[in-house]
Amino acid sequence: MNDGVPRTSAVRRKPLVAERPASRVTARPGVRVTARPGARAAPSLETRIQACLAALLPEYPRVSLCVAFSGGLDSTVLLTALAMLGGTSRRPRLRAAHVDHGLHPDSAAWADHCRAAAERLRVPLAVLRVKVDRPPGASLEAAAREARYRALERELADSEVLLTGQHADDQLETVLLQLLRGAGLPGIAAMPPVAPFGRGRLARPLLAMERSELEAWARARGIEWIEDDTNADERLDRNYLRRRVVPTLLARWPSASRAAGRTARHAAEAQRLLDLIARVDADRAAVGAALCVKRLRPLAPERRRNVLRYWIARSGRPLPDTRRLGELAGPVLGARPDAHPQVAWGGVVAERHGDLLSLRDAATPGPLGPLEWPLRTVLLLELPPGLGKLELAPDRHGPIDLDALPESVTVRSRRGGERLRPRRGGPTRTLKALLQAARVAHTERGRIPLLCVGEQVLAAGDLWVDAQIQGGAATRRRGRLIWHRSS
């Protein structure tokens, strides 16, 4: 697969584009090919690439294109074919970007090769040098890919389209890898022909073409490219498939690459339909950024899992594995309102408070567990990280009667069903109703520290004070509760 990564340690020195030889027909051994008189010639590879771009990009050719140019076969064919399109009416604005990871001893030679190739094609080239940071447990290949795409994303201009050279054989390998990993429809959909990317889009105009076609086109024109010696390392899953498995499949099923492409397109279409259903379900259950549990329970289990996947993905967070998603769709939604269950994965926590299911990052504070606060001796209480501090400050205009306070209170977060009387002589109100009327954000409601004696709420942060500790005309010492929120 070629997506902007250099692929070789050997560069053959030949003219990049040689004079075209006479047309010829190549047949497999033992197969006789007869050209029919008057038969229409098959469209050239350049014409097919142009037609594909026109189908993927409605504004083509009035568009700016940037080819991720590794110097390997795929990106070399793509860049050369686009450079050969001719006049300005048929050729879009074109440039190339080469990512130098600095991981291979020949990486500087690869960059020089790409500069020379781009110069001969009269295409501007940007060489992007990156530092590959490899997180613990991650493969070097994955870390390099992540660094590469970050660099290309930064390089892309507004509305520019990044072109990468993945072809039909790459799509077959990707579908096989996803199947072996037990992926769902999004994985089997593999690489989309076009997708949003950075400030523009990413397009793959070679997905319908096989590698053998690209190589035959390049050899017929005397084009040189880079061959990466790491492609022979069969310890890498994709290389093993490419060298051992795919050739066997193609020998038995020559159209396997095209069939895998159709499978990927069918999977992508099915996933779009599931996303439409999930969007409807998520909108019906939405309560701010949270979901209402009562509106999710009537859904069939597979529909629950579908909407939860969509909701989590829409938040920009990674998806849970099958087991954790099953916990969310089953036991968490089925738990009692006061159970407060949660499921964690990959730096994400999904948690339930009453009838609401919400998401947070693991680094952000969760529910505030009960803390004892001796009010007579400690006036400043440190809350858990991320929640700040509570201060009981003397204030002659404050709403609290300091003499009416108990010696100690319990500080905790909401559990659901709390009530207090915010006005003397007035009715008791649910804390939920007060928060809704005050338009307190859902993400903030679970963070508010409550001062309680038993089940009785005396104060909700610095927002409301219950009537039993409010000051009156005869109050001698007044104070105020101040919640110093964490910045």
C-alpha cells in the first residue's frame, strides 16, 4: 500500500518518463488474445484517473490537488499520470508532499529521488520531516503512519484535496485484515474513496485499479520508482498477506480484488443506513450531551448497541470493545436509577446518574464520594482533583445563619431525587427542577458538591441554600458558601 510513506532502499536511475512504445497486448501464458477489427481501445489509465476524480470531486478540475508522494510505484504512477494530463483546462492545480520519517538509512536518498522526480515532472514538492514518537505497546508502523498523516494534515491548505495511492489490492488486504480482527461494518468498509481530511478532503482515485495495471503502465513508459526492502518483512501482518495469502487468492479467484472492493462499498452503504437510524434514535434520547435511559430501554438490543456506538463516535471518543458495549447496552441501562454504574475503556468513562447516561474523559473528575466536613473547625475543604474547593466564609450579608449549621456535614455529588426548600415559606423543589430552571449545563450538574445531613440537602454548591439554615431578621452571625471551581 502506498499512502505517502517511502517504500524502498533501491532507486533505479532511468528517465522518469520515457518515449511511449507502440501499443501492445499482453496475455497470460496459455491464453490467446485476438483484437477484434474496429474494437474500441480501452480508456488509458490517465483517462480513468481523471474520470474517477471527476466522480469523487464535483468541482474537478477546478480544484487544488496534493499527491502524497512516497516515490513508490503507486504514488509515482498517480503523480506522473496527473502531470501528463496536458493543458490547463484539463489539469487541476497540482503539487506533491513527501514525508521523511528519518527511520530508514536511505530516507535522505528517497527524499532526493522524490525531489528529482517532481522536478522532471515540473510539479512543486514539499518535503516534510517528522519525528516518530512510538507510544508503549504501539507498533512502529502505526506510529509512523500517525506521524505521517498529522504532517500531511498540517500541510494541506484550505479546500485542498490530498491524493493517496492505495489501489484495489491494498483494499483487498485491508478487508482481509479487518475480517481477521473481527471488525464490524466500519472496518469491512475499509478505505473510503473520499473522506474529510484536515481543512480539505482525502481522495483515493486508484482504488478501482490493480497493482499489476499500475506496474504495467509504469514499465511501458520506463518510469522508475522506489522498492522498499521492508516490504519483505513477513512479521508484519500486511506484508504476510501481500506475499503469502493474496497471491494464492488471486491465483484461484483472479477478480478477488474487485470483489473485495464491492464488499467494502456494500459495507459502507449499510453503515450509512445504520448511522441514519442511530441519528434518529440518538436525537430522540438526547438530553443535552447525555442520553435518556428510559428512551433507550424500549429499543431492541442490537438497536441499542447501534445508537450507543454512534453516540460515542459522535463525541469524538474511541469506541469500546464488544464486551464493554454489551455492558452499556444491557446491565448499565437496566440498572436501578440509584445504582450509578459505569464502564471504562481507553481513557473514556460512560456513567449513569439517575435516568441519564453520560460520557467523560477518564482524566476528568467523576462523582464526588461522601466527604465529612467539620464546619466548626475547618472553613476550607479541598475537594478531589478537578472539583476545586469549598469555603465557608463569614459575610454579614450572607444567606447562611452560621449558628444554624450542624457541627459536621457530608459533602457528595447528586444521586437523584434530592429536594430542598430554596425560599422560606415556599415549597420544596427537586434539585433536578432547580438545575433545569437555572439552565445549568448537564456536564456541570454531576460536579456540584452537595452539603447534606443524612438525606437532607442543606446547600447545593453556592447556588441554593435550604430554608432551615437561611438567615433571618434575628440572625447574629451570617456567612456564605463559596465554591472555588477548579480552573
